[in-house]
Amino acid sequence: MPAVEGRAHAKLEVPPPSRFADKAFEWLTLAMALAVVLLVILVGWQLARGSSAAIQKFGFHFLATSTWDPVAEQFGALPFIYGTVVSSLIALLIAVPLSIATAIYLTELAPLWIRQPLTSLIEMLAAIPSVILGLWGIFVMIPFLRDYPFPFLKKYLGWSGLFTGPIYGVSMLAGGIIIAIMILPIITSVSREILRSVPNLQREAAYALGATRWEVTRIAVLSYAKRGLFGAVILGLGRALGETMAVTMVIGNTPQIATSLFAPGYTLASVIANEFTEATTDLYLEALFEIGLVLFGITILANLIGQLLLRTLKTSSGTRGA
Amino acid sequence: MAVNTMSSSTPTSQSGAMNPTPTSPATAAELVTANAFAVKDLSIWYGEKQAIKNISIDIPVMAITAIIGPSGCGKSTFIRCLNRMHELVPRTRVEGKILFHGEDLYAAGSDPAMVRRRVGMVFQKSNPFPTMSIEENVLVGLRLNGVRNRQVLNERLEKSLRRAALWDEVKNDLKKPGMSISGGQQQRLCIARALAVEPEVLLMDEPCSALDPIATAKIEELIRELRDQYTIVIVTHNMQQASRVSDRTAFFYVGELIEFGDTAQLFNRPRERQTEDYITGRFG
């Protein structure tokens, strides 16, 4: 039958779907994903290679001792590790509540006309160069902190041991505050995106039960979004650990471990930035490389711990109270 | 059912006197001619677009009222006005009056959260809270109201799940996540959640549109069982569903109320030409 033949013929003319294009696409994306992994491995390897002599000479002592004496060629990284961890924790303590509250305001409460301008403004904060923020820190923030909030903290919270000793202005606390300002925009905008992705149906479910706006935010929005918000915090922590320029300008750059947050400190990133040009001996340079390796390790470790915590958050959901 | 007669919007013995304890249902005799809602000249705008045009309708108490009509006819908008849910959409504007047992829903000082505690709602897609267990989902409304007594909570948990015809299926899995059960069960969980706060009215916005025929049949059966204790308003674009479950049916078309009457009458002997065209499948 000619009609049937014609149809069969037409069918044959359609080229089969190209398996090649599909495969090529798969390989291309795989190659790009692998490139990122490779880059991370290369950075780690390069840092390890650059510090091999220091690693051999000091071994574990590098991480556990506090002497940093380039003249005597004695290098211990503990004060820097301490400084990086403490300043980042201070930053998170300040930035996380502020950022999440801001994100809640921007997605749940603010009048529509104010949302976009406010969001843009917060994102502009991220665009301020680190060194400019550092200058502002030195000339505006530090004198202010020294004159008002620090004496206040000393007077009322001095008993805790965290706010004692002489007030110089430059301090671990000032470093933490400047990092907080720097990570605030990223945590806010990621949190905002996460809160925006909460389905409206969830909010409506809570409203329909007679919940107030705060109750809706609590039971429908925050509990739905908590894993994503935690991810935003981890992202902020990653940034905080590596912040360099502005911190260097306000933290005081003294390698010491002090209980008081008014005492100057030093971070891993700051010591590399400050001393790289002065590193005249091979061992000094290698020690700085090893500092870099430690910072690299801490950042990866923080992310890993974050991933693990995220997993427990997932499994515990469904059993936590309303 | 006695309320099947078309009653006019005469103010009832209940009007003006808010029943302070929604937990004590009035007897059928008291409410035989009562209207839960008396809607007068209601118009609603979304920005410039008028979604509801000058609708007046009385919704009888302790009966099932179905609202049918093609997509975009304003039926969802309309029931969302009955518990002020439409206010969550920015730039909405309401004109006219809605009396709930004689009391103005939109009166200054009337709290939308209080309205919603008395007028519960079930949505098109089931929406249990994903981070909560089945039990927590049912009890969340009570906890919001400050109920802490474990015995009261347990009683209400079982009662609500039984009313939602879900108890036998989940009684051994109360601690499991609310999302771990099937779609039809999730929708009944949402009904249990709405019933747990003991509302007087249950609004259902196309509650079966995302469900398979078996789950749909279960929900319909459940709706019929709830009829004796609650005033139910159900939006559906399934006409068979409306004719199966409801006592009264309202037909909406492009924001207007075309016809409202006894369900059997509306489907068998529609008064309006448009209603007849719609129910016989000539459009929509």
C-alpha cells in the first residue's frame, strides 16, 4: 500500500537522536567538575611542597607551640590558629543573628517597596574593598569602640574574664567585629534566597491555623529553611576564616593567646600578608607556607564539620518539637 | 437535612452574639435556619483586576456548600475571603460586607488570626509541615493556642485523626515525619490538623485536585461525615464531586454568582442558561 509505505519512509528520514551530543555534554560537565577538585588538590599539594622542610623540622610542634621568632628561626603557629578561630567565632556570633533577622525582615515583614532597595544596599556592603573597610576600622570604628562600647563591656562584663585588661582599641574583638561586617552581606543574601524558596503553601498552612506573623515565621518558614540557613552560616564561616586585609588592620598583629578579647591578636591570614615580603630565610618562608597549609586545612575542616552537622540536622527533623 | 431550604439572609438568633467557646457546637434545632456567613455586595480587586463582582450569598450552617465554576471564575478568591486568607496577597482590596454569625469579619479591630481559628482551611495541595511528625502536625495549632496539658493533647490528637479517618492508618506511626505517608493520607492529615483547633467552619479549596480516584473517594466520604459537626464550604471544578457531596451549590462565572441553590435542583433543573451550559459540558 503506497500510503503506508510513504509513512514508513517519512519515519526513516528522521535522524536518530544524537547519542554523541549527550555524551559530549556529560564529559564536558564532568571535566569542569573535576577541574575544580583538581584545583583544590593542587593548592593543597603546592602548599605542602612549599613547606616540606618546615614540616620536617618542627613536625607537630608547629601546631602546638606559641613562639614565633624569625631571628632564632623558631616557629609555632598556635597563636595564629587561635586568632583565626576566635575572631571568626566572634564574627559569626555577631553576624549570624543580624543576617538572619535581616533576611526574615526582607522576605516576611518588610513592605514590598522597601525590599529591593534594602537588598541592593546590603549587597553593596559586600562590594566595599577590604582595605577601605580596614581604613574605616582604624579611623572610625576603633576610636568609637575604645571610647564607648569597650569601657561599658569592661565595667559590666569584666567579671567574665573576656573583657579585662588595658583597652588599646586594636584587639581580637575589633578584628571579629570587622569580619562580622564583611560576612554579613553574604549570609544575608544567601539566607534571603533560602527564605524566599520556602513555598507559600507552607506559610498559608500556618496562617490558616490562626498563627500570627511571628508564629508563621517560626513554624512554617524557619523550620522549613533551617538546613539551608545552616549552609549559609557555613558559607559565612568559610569567608570569615580567610578574611585578611581589614582584619590585619585592626586586630593588632601580636602573636599571643589571651583570654581577654581586648588584647591584640593575630590571624593565620594576617601573618602571611604581613610577613611574606620580610621572609628572608628559606625556613621563614617555608613556615609561612605551612601557615597557609594550616589555614587551608582549617577551612576544609570547618566545611566538613558543617556537612556532618547538616546531616544530623536532616535526620533529627521530624522529631523536634513545634 | 433541614437546612436544605433556601433561607434568606434574615439575621438569626445568633447574630451579634459571638459564641465565645467555639468548642461547644450549638444543637441542630437552634441553627436550623441559621447562616454561617451572610455575604453582601462583595467585590474584590487584585490591583486593578476585579476578581469578584458584587456577590451576595448566604452560606448555611452545618451543611456542605459547593462552589463550582471554570478556572479563573473567582471561586478560590471567594472562599479565601471567608477566613481573610486573601489578605496575604499584596494589593488586594475588598468592598462589601461579610457577616460571620452576624458579626462583621472585616470590622476594624477584628483580628484575622482569630477569624482563622474559627474558620479553618484545607488547601489544594496537601501541605503538612515537613520538619514535624504526624503528631506534631496535628497538634501544632493547639500548641500555638498555648495548650500544654499532655492529656488534652493526646485526646485531641486521637479525636482529630479519627474524624479525619486517618487514625487506624497512622496510630502506630505518630512519631514518623508528616511527609512519610501517601498523598491522600497527607491531605487527611491536613484535615486533621485543621480540625484539631475545633473550628466552626472548614473551607476546602479543591482538596482532591491532586489526588487519585481512591484517595478522592475517601476524602469525599470524610467530608460527608463531617457535615453534621461543621459548616463546610468546598471549592471544586469537579462537578460530579459537587453533586456527590454537597447540599447546596453555587455556580460562579467570571467573578459573578450566576446561580445558587439546592444541589439536586441546580444540577437537574438549573434556572440559568449559563449554569445549564456549564453543567452539561458546553463550556468550561
